[in-house]
Amino acid sequence: MPDLSYAWDRYREGKAAREAGDVPALHEALDALVHLPEAIRHDTRLGNACGWLLYYQAKACLQATPPDTAGVRELLLKARAFAYDRSQTPNPCSLLLRQAIKIRPQFPEFLAWVRWWNLDRLQPEDYVPYTPPGGQPLMTLAEQAWLALGKALVAGGESGARPDPAELETYVVQVGWVLDAHPDFEFLPYMRAQVYMALDQPEHALENLRPFVRAHSHQFWAWDWLGRAYYRLGETEAARACLARALSERTPAAMLVTTRERYARLAREMGHETEAKACLQQVIRTRMETWGRLPKRLEREQASDWYQATEAAASRDLQIGDWARQATTYLYDDLPEELAVVTAVSRAKGMAWYRLDRERSGNLRLHELDVPAEVYPGDALRLRVQAQAGKEEVWYRALTARPTDEPLPPDLARSFQGTLVRPEGKPYGFVDHKYFVPPALLQESDLPDGTSVQGGLIMDYDRKRKKWGWMVVRLEEA
């Protein structure tokens, strides 16, 4: 009857075989261990020893040319036969999990394997990022594991069947706990959004996607998912804007074929068939140049009546750029809009400066936001803003901006009537010796001293005198 001593002998045989590069002998020893009675296999000292043996061989398989993922899969399946003391640091069980994550696409049993592994048993060190010498911190094993589990659940597991809603719901709850404890796991909200989409809960997907896309606004795939969420909510214009933004990011054409096809189908749905055909032609051309063949759905599309009867739009007539410029508005539409006054404009720089209140001010680029180039000081804007740390003080970046006719609060702007005062030899002026008139405005008005005037004022901070006052931004004869 085999006993623990017999098991250790088989382990030593396996270790010697691995060191000698004798893979068949290694597997023979491992098979002998796997078929031992459970009471022997569940000795944790033996389990950890076998775990290291399995890990080093799996690592060697992945370092082969080409990588032997089938060999890793076989080793991982055998790993389930043993019990482990996971308090050991480092522990082979965590390292085996890393190998499983690496081959997940080629590991059909991944979902069942992770259930056996049980992510609730991740160790504290699994939540700590590893920083290689002279490099940047790498994603923690814990975040990698929860991401991989989410992908497997959405894919439907081993059978590739429809995802199990109960398991998806459980995942959402578990990831919520993980994010509460580790809010720095930046990619988990993105994965949770995909799970919400699989659950047909696009409103929750959107809640997770918006902050993620804000942090990864130059990644086409982030915008693609945001567009999909909006589409599922029935907001086709927002969806099209986000997909257009995805197509506007600097990305190889081959990586954009799915997004471009999605955009084309949405454009057609919205009645823009000429643009839809132009985009599909580009998809077809890219696929043929890259892979030399088309999926059946595109072959059917090419043969369809609408495709044959439609003339493709010229490149200059495509609206992708126009739609892409609207995407930022949808990205931030969950943030409150605030009323601001324009304090200065530079046509040459394409910039405008604004003030929200005495504590908050900032600037915006006119061409990036929905603001007309003819905006003037004293105009009102509706803004969504984000605090930014400057060298000396905090300033506020405009995320979205639009003109408005709403009246500005009296502590920001007001109207006036009075008498113009032009001090002799000075380029500037005053109204009733109270309100400052800047030189450019005074020169533009060309009004003589003593003229009865009216116009608009904005709150302004006099840095020289270190006090608040009022500055004239609109001036005309009363």
C-alpha cells in the first residue's frame, strides 16, 4: 500500500527527471503522485513540493519556442490533485495561477480551474504590485486573476455557452468588494462594465466605463465599449460619437476593423448609407490586405441590395471627424454643468479664459469644445470642469463647454452706466473712477473723456493691489 514515503520517492524521481530534461519520466512520476490516495496527496508539504515542480516545468514550457501551452495545460490540470500551504512566501499555488492566466485563451478548463483555485484565497502579497529593477510597477496577481475570471465568465467558460447570469452577478458583487479595498485596481471597473453588458445592464456598464475612459481617452477600445453601452441604452447619437472617437485614435487599421464595421452599421441604421458603404469598403479592403479573406457576414453584406445600390461617400464627405468631436460631451454628461463668465479671449492662440467664482478659474481651447470662435469677454458659458494641480495653484480644466443666454450671477458679472474717464497720457481708463477699462477695449471704443457710457462688468482680481474689483468688458455710448 503506497504511503507518504512512497510519495516522496516519486517526487524525487520527478524532480530528477525535470532537471535532466526528461519530460516523459517527469510526467510518469507526476501521474503516480496524482493517483495516490487523497489522504497522501493532501499533505501540504508534499503539495507545495509538487507545486514547485509543476511550476518550474510550466515555466519551461512557456519559454520554449514556440511556447508549449498544451504542456502547461496538462500540468495545471494535474496541480488540482494536491493540497497547498498558501501561507508560504512565495507560494507555488500563486505562481501556478500566473501560468493559468497566461494561457487562458488556450485553456478551455480555465473557469473550472479557477473555481478550484478559489480567488477568495488570494494572499496579501498577491495584492502587491511587483516592480522589476529599474522598471515600472506591474499589475498585481490579484487584479490579473479577477480580470481573467471576468473574461472567462463573459465568454461562457469551457463550453463557450451563454454566460451564466448567476455567476456574473456573483462576480459583480465580488469585484465590488475588491475595488472597495483596492480602488487603485484601474482595469477592474472596465471588466465589470463588460460583465454588466453581458447581464444586459448597460446603465451600470456606463457608470463603470465613464471614469475608465476618462483615464484612457486615447485607447480606441475604451471608446468602443462606451459606444456599445450607449447603443444598448438606445442613445444612438452618443454611440456613434464614441465609435467615431475610437476610429479617430492613432491605431493600426487592422485593429479597427471591428469598430469601423460597428460604426458603419450604426451609420446605416441612422440613414447615412453612403457613409456606411464607404466605411464597409475600408473594412473589406483592410481585411483582404491583412488576412486575405472575409467573414461570411461581410460577403453577404457585399451582395445585399442596399450595398449594391448605394454609392460610397467620398473620403472628404465622411462625418467621422464631426461625430468624434462630440464624444467628449457624452463622456462627461454625468457631471454637473456650472455657469461661468468668459474673462479673456485670444484669437491668435484659439484660447478663452473663464471664471466660475472667486476661487476657480481656468482656460479652454475654442476648437476642442462646442464654443464659437466669436465668443467674447463677458459671455456666459455652461461648463463641466476638472481640478488640475498647477505649479503654484489649482486651476480648472474645461471638459465640456457650450454658450448660454442664461443671466450670470451678480457676483460674477453685472451691467453699468456712468461717465468715461480717460487719464491724460494713460492707455487705460475708468468709469466713474470705479471700474477699470483695459487699454484694448478703450482703444476699440474710441470714445472721448466724459462720454456717458454703459456696458458690462466682470469680477476681476487685481494682482498688483491684491484685491477684487470690477473690470469693464463691454463699453458703448449710452
